[in-house]
Amino acid sequence: MRKVKLALVQFESVVMDVPANVEKGLRFVREAARQGADLIVFPELFLTGCDTDVIGHRYHDLAQHIDGSAVQAFAEAARTHSINMVIPTALKQSEGDFLCNSAVIIDRSGAVAGTYSKVHLWEEEKEYFKPGNQYSVFEMDFGKLGVLICYDAGFPEAARTLALQGAELIVIPSAFSVELKYRWDIYFQSRALENTCFVAAVNGSGPIGKQYMFGNNKIANPLGEIVLEGDLKCEDMQVLEIDLDEFGNYSYPYLKDLRMDTYGYQA
């Protein structure tokens, strides 16, 4: 058995107050470590909040550098508490004066294992962020980790690309408003079943524009069954241990029976 204990945070951000969100986030890290978690995952853009109507072009001022104080505070906590992390943030790119809606993956030693930038930008996000253009699997000490962000979950090709690279667990930091909950209740079981892997979805809590984020974190197993479902409309953290060796124990041969010779897309 290869067991990994996940901590998923339904975080309610203080909009545009990065220091306050870092401070509260570190409290969740300490509690997750106290409960023996191997990996803690926060929701999309939790360091700034996700309200583009309010934040707008201020994302540029609030965005983090990979070696900046906010990321480094979590890196130090990862090292201190021996816990892996997925830290979603607006990230300034070293190769140009632009931002990506990203997630920083930090390992137990406090080293940055890599970053992922959201490929499929939702509506007005396109005004403030540049989309990513690749999917990577990160070799963590517990197994192979894939990361997507929110709207990416609606594109089966994204999760399939990670699965074909060997991802055993895909985590999806998100900022889903209540009006889109019907999608939230479809995506993750589907992505888990069709890719024979675990999928963990992490939603924010609190206001987003004129709507609100409803929490309700989920983990789906390779059968497409929900094995964890968080409460609605509250800030919370769930901790659950899963066994990644279940990855190979199911008989659904979706990946083995792919017919790559028949698939093609035309723009």
C-alpha cells in the first residue's frame, strides 16, 4: 500500500490582503501537519482572492514572484513541518512582464518542485492573465501528482494528458461560484473514472463577485466514487488518507483501450 494523507482547505480569502491570507494559510499548514498530512492543497488564487470585478488590474501589484516573501513563507513552513504543498497564486513570470494564474508545488524539503499555469482561462481572467501551455506531472515522495486549476476540469483532454504521463492523483484548486455547482457535481467523478486515478477538487469559500464560493471539497477515487465531500458554505479543512495503490487495482481499462489512431481535432 502507498498511503498518502491529503489536507484540502476551503479557504475564505481576505480580498487583496496577501499578508493576512499568508498568516491564515500557515495556520492551516500547522494544523494539517499536526494531523499527519502529506500534502496540503489550497484553492485557486487564495492569496489574493478571486474577485476579478474588485481586484482587476491590481492583480499585477498583488502577484507573487517564485522567490518572493509569500511563496518563501510557505516553503519554510513545508520544511519545518515536513509537508508537501500546492499554493495557488497570481505568479509573475521571470521571462516577461505578465502574470499567470498559477500553482506553486512545494515539496517537504521546502524546495519548489515546479509550477503549473492555468491553461483554460475563464471569461474575464483573460484580461489579466496569460494562459499556460503545458501539463506536467510532478514526482513527489508519495507518488505522481498532476495539477489543474478550476475551468481546466471542464476539458477532459487536460486530465487525460496528465493521466497518460502517469498521474496517480490530480488536484484541482478552484473558485466555483454557487451558480455553477451543477458542474462541480459532474466534473471530478468523470475525470477520475475515465482516467483511473484519484481526483481532489478544492474550492474557495466566501464572496466572489455577486455570487459566493460554496466550499464542498471533493475527492473521487478511480471508480468515480466520491470518498470525501466537504460541507457547504463554510471555511473548513478536510483530512483524508487514500491508498494510491488502488490506482492499479481497478478493472476499467480506459487508458489501455484508447484508440489514439482514431482521435483528431480540427480548429
